[in-house]
Amino acid sequence: MNCPHCSSLITSAQPVCPQCGFSAAAIRGYLGSDWVRLARITDNAQLLSLKHSRHLETVLDDFERRFPQCFMAAYVGALPDNLTLPDLGFWLINHGAFHTHQISRRNDFGIVLIMDPVRQQASFTLGYGLESILKETFLTQILKKLQPLLRKGSFASAIETAVTLIEKELRSAARREPRQLDQPPSIIGDASDLGLHTLRQPTRPLLHAPKAH
């Protein structure tokens, strides 16, 4: 995984990032290690109107239909001084049970956008399966585009803009990925192995040619 603070590569065997000193154990010690249930839009600051929230749910629904493996969620709220946005994002991607249409969807392909209205800052945290697709430089470019919206307090527009740009990048990545040709299955056994049985007995091959009449 990538360190949420400095983006350096760290492994699960490393309790502390060797570059910046980030500690996952310290974050869990502060926020806990239990799973928490979350909606895709968590407006802890109560800054999104009902109209905006419903519109964003539709935007996220469309995103999940286009990319069934992925989901995107947003958290809007003022964080305490001793907690950074990447800290919370890291904890949520590892401990958040997000309410998506597919309950079994794994956070490995999740995208969490954290927005702090007091600091006027935003941060992305990716599931491990997306870190190689959505590069740090690309996410930084999105955050720069969100800054004017954050300063105006247009958080719904910021979320929708982020979804649109990430969707465009995922489509581009899908086109770049070379298509793998399907391999034919190995023919071993028959349909009865799956509990499926034919309606009639198979025709046996003739051992002798039929006699002419």
C-alpha cells in the first residue's frame, strides 16, 4: 500500500512509514479498530441540501453502473486538529462498511473523498486495487480543480466534479489495458459434475453398419 501522508510504498509488515513516520496503529488507537457503517455521502457538517444529496446519489449510482467493481464515497466534516484528512481517509477505507448497492463490494476498489469545510481542504484515499490505476499526480490535479469550489462552499459541485474526472480517467485506463483473449475451458467431465443432467440418454455410436433392406 501507499502511505497516506507521503505516498511512499509501505508493506503491512512495516508498522511505521520509513519516510514520514506515519503509523497505522496510532490512527487505529485514536479512532478504534471496529468497522463503522457509512452512507456513500456522509454530511457530518450538514452543508448539503436534500436536493443536492439526492442528486449526488444519482451521480454515484451512475458511476457504479458504469464501473461495477468500484464505488465512490464522500465525507464532509470538520476534523479535529490532531487528525489529518489522509488519516481519516486511510481509516475509512480500512474500517468503513459503505452502503453501496452491492453489499459484498470490497473496499479494495473504493474511492473516498474527504472534505473539511473549515480547513477548505480535500483529500482522496484509494483502495489497494486502484492505486496503480489512479496515480497520485492525477489525483493532485483534481484536488487543485476542487479548491475554488471548496472556497465557495460548493461541496456538492466539488463531489460531482471529482466523480466526473475520475470516471473519465477510468474509461481511459480501460482503453489502454490490452484485451486478454478468452481461453477455452479444459474439457474434463461433463454437465453431470454440476448437477445438470440431460433430458434423454445420449445416442450411442453404432458398432456395425446397418444392413440394407
